[in-house]
Amino acid sequence: MGIVKISEGMHEHLRVASDALSRSINAQAEHWMRIGMLAELHPNLDHSDLCRLLVRAELAGGLDLHQLCNLTPDSPSLQLAAASGAGK
């Protein structure tokens, strides 16, 4: 565990979002960081696809950065995420 310094404004945004979504401020910050990390690793996926990846990762034992970095566009996990979002 470490300390991350953020601006007062971002802390206020975290406080509001965490209250609205019934999460702790730390849990909300971690959620946003996970979504951001996945968005940078997989810019072709939208938010709902990224959330599906997080759920699948949790069901498989937790978020593993090595596994997420090794996913390729033809990876079954990404194909499932893309297919499930195709009917939007």
C-alpha cells in the first residue's frame, strides 16, 4: 500500500462519486484507476466492455496485470467482451 497525492478538486470528485455509488473514497479511486488502466491497455473497448473484463477477472481470481497485458485482439476474453457489447 502506498500514498497517492491528488488535488483537492479530485478528492472532492472522489467523495461525491463514492457517496453516490456506496463505495469508500479509496474503493472509488481504485475503481477509476482500474478502468483507466484497462482503457489505456485496450483503447478499442468501451466502458461496459471494461467492466465485463473486471468481472471476469474477479471470477478468475482477481485482476492480473500480466494476464491483461498479454491479451491480444483475438483473445477469447476480448472477443467475448466485444461480442457482448455488439448489440448496443
